[in-house]
Amino acid sequence: MDKTQNDMTPADAAAALRWLSEMGADEIIGENPVNRLVAPAPRPAPAAARAAIPGPAPAAAPVVVVAPGATATAFRSLTEIEAALAGFDACPLKKTATRLCYADGNPQARVMLIGEAPGREEDIEGRPFVGRSGQLLDRMLAAVGLSRTAQDRESSVFITNVIFWRPPGNRTPTEAETQMCLPFLVRTIELQQPDVIVCLGATPAHRLTAKADGILKLRGKWVTANVSGRNIPLLPTLHPAYLLRQPAQKRLAWRDMLMLRQMLDAH
């Protein structure tokens, strides 16, 4: 046997595993094989793109190259934002992620849900909240008469994240990475014009309210997010991934969902 195949010490092997984890290879295998050496198959345009353009959707969205430091206020539609993000190379997360993960749901919805960042399943599929936490989120929404697939404004939701590419190993995004993505999120809120924002977890709540308290202290209270001079009711709640780890806290999330339902019914 070629000795060069066995010259890695246990310390070298441990270091290699740590590096792979930092680069995002935190699973030995997925549920389905994914060939990373070939270009991913084209996927249908997200709901944001389909609803933002009247009539038949174009064959391919234009790629808009955005220079670092460029303003996001120039974008006139959610489709333009997604195209701009596809050409945005300033954020280092794009280099380690598989796909851009911008938004899902109905752009005309009254309710906007904002999470932190994509996970493994979201990175593969290119849509937010499609893994186990997303399935739990869908059940939570259905319990109060809401759905990401609904066509009418009253019973649908629009879902996005603070960060649009998966951080390696699902680590917490850095301050610099968050600041690079934040202008695109703010412009998304300006264009989508939700009646209500629900922040899933502490990160979006901190960014939109300037509060630094933990999510268990923030949740269950309506606050106001001022986005470009417009005051929007905002409800922080627990992230579905946290609820999967702490199922006893689902009772708190249920109370938050009831508060959301009461707000929508009252207005």
C-alpha cells in the first residue's frame, strides 16, 4: 500500500475536519446525493419574482452587478433586489454558499417574517425555511390561518432573512456580513410594505428595533420598527430551530402566534 495515503497524523486529521466544518461541510451525507462539481439545475423563479412582474415571467432575470458600498435604495422591485444579490460579490458568505436564498411566499402579504440566515436545506434549495424548522414554521402559521403558499393578501406571508447566504457550518453571521446584507433587507421591507413584521429569533429583532435584550425577554411584546420613516408593528418571537431544541417553549411561541392573529383581525 502506498504509504503516502496514510501519512496523516490524528492531529492533522482533526485539523482537516475542523477546516471542512468551517467551510460548511458539517454533514457526512445529505438525504439525497448532491454533485457539487456540476452547475445546479435551474429552479423556478421564486414567488417574489413571479408576483413583482405582471404577465409572463421573463426567461431569466438580469444579473445586476452591485459594487461594494452601493446603495440599495435604487432598486424598484423585489425582482431587482434578487437579481442584484445574485451579482453581489462583496459578501464573503457567497463564496462558500451553494445558492442565494432571498425570499419565499407572497410579496403582497400583510405579514413579513424575518429569520437570521439560511441553513443546510435552504442553501441547497435556495428558499428560506424549507428544512425541519421551516416545516415547524409552516405548521405554526397554519394554526392561525396563515400560509406561505396562499394567494390572497390576508392569509399569506412573505419570508426572508437578515443574511441571504448560508454561513459556513451554520455559524453566527459576523457584524460585517450582517451590515453588508442589511441595506437589501431594509429595501425589501420598503418595497413589500408589510402591515406587520414578525422577527424569528434575536438577530432580526436586534437589527430592526435597536434593542439588545435576549429573545426570551423581547418576545411576546409588540414594538415599533421605523423603516424609512414608516412605523410598522413588529413582534419578536422564538426561532423554530430553537423550538426544535427546546420543545417546552412551544407554548410561548403559540402565545405569540395568537397575538399575531389578534393584531391582524383587529386591523
